[in-house]
Amino acid sequence: GDSVTQMEGPVTLSEEAFLTINCTYTATGYPSLFWYVQYPGEGLQLLLKATKADDKGSNKGFEATYRKETTSFHLEKGSVQVSDSAVYFCALRRAGSYQLTFGKGTKLSVIP
Amino acid sequence: GAGVSQSPSNKVTEKGKDVELRCDPISGHTALYWYRQSLGQGLEFLIYFQGNSAPDKSGLPSDRFSAERTGGSVSTLTIQRTQQEDSAVYLCASSLRTTTDTQYFGPGTRLTVL
């Protein structure tokens, strides 16, 4: 079945540090890929997405590129802020399906 | 506009009791989803409603779980005879239609079974 594996946290970074959260997936066909973010006390919010190979999703300074050859969708940000502290979830949705399959989440803490 | 809302935000219950969790989707969204977020299992799909079609219940973990959606809008997830392993955050999401539309999530209901 489909699965998403993302790096385990927690991740603690200083403000303005570079962020990478690794995500790899297993799925048949060409799934759409997503990063969701969950801020403390809030629900999941879509951060960015990519629907085909080599697409780059970007939002709020975050980027992720859909790499079919390595089945990866790593999340990056050049300079994190304290306000980026949250739990980040990588997810996929198989083509023609509505179910999202999530990774277990990575907690990011950014300290001043 | 208003997002997905869920109630209650927190629910504490005793083992063996029944609970009902409510979800109000975004107005005009025809697709509605329930997911469960638990420490051991991460985020799991539970059930999906699309318009007046029969729901996809393939993710429900046992027959103690059921859900309905009245009038194509509000949905209620019911857990009968709750067990401690049912403790989790139950998330509802809605989307405009289905496979290509973004799913918007509510804040969740945190269920604790004592």
C-alpha cells in the first residue's frame, strides 16, 4: 500500500537557520504530494503541494520539489523564524483517489 | 469565509460510554472526510462522504464507529462503547469536490477515554 516516511523529530533550530525535513514515499502511479503544517492549538493547514514530477511547490518561503526518480518531496526553508515552530506532515494522494496518506509528522522548534 | 468547525474541542469520557463528534464543513463543499490522529498511528483516514453517494467507510477501525452526514452538510461521528485506544484527535476536512481539490481541515476534537 501507499506510505510516507519522514524524518523523525523533534528538530530544534536557531532562528535564521536553514531547514530541511526529508520525506520519501511509496505509491503506485503518479501521486500528488503535499506538505501540511499544524501550528500549536490549530488544525492542519496546507502549506504547499506538487502534482507532477519536477514540480516545485512553494509558500511562505518554504519549498519542496517532486522528485520521481528518488520518490522524495523534501521540505526546505532558507531562514526559519520562531513563528515557523509547528508540526509538519508530508502526505500523498494517489491519482484518482481522495484519501490522503500522511507521514507521522516532524515537530520543529525554532529558538531565538 | 468560515472554515471547517468541529465540536466539542475536547471531550473526556469514561470507558464504555458513547460519544458524538460534530463537523460543520465549509459552505458549498460537497466532500467531507474524517481522520484520526493518534500518537501510535499518526494520521489515519476513517470515512469519506461525497454528496448523496454512499460513504466510503473503509477506514473505520471497528463496527463501534459510525458516521452520518445530514442534508449533505453537517456530519456526526459516533463511537459506541468507547475504549481507551479510541483516545485521539479526530479531524474533519472538507473539499469542494474530490480528487483534485484541497482538503481543508478543522481544528479537531481531542477525545480522552478514561
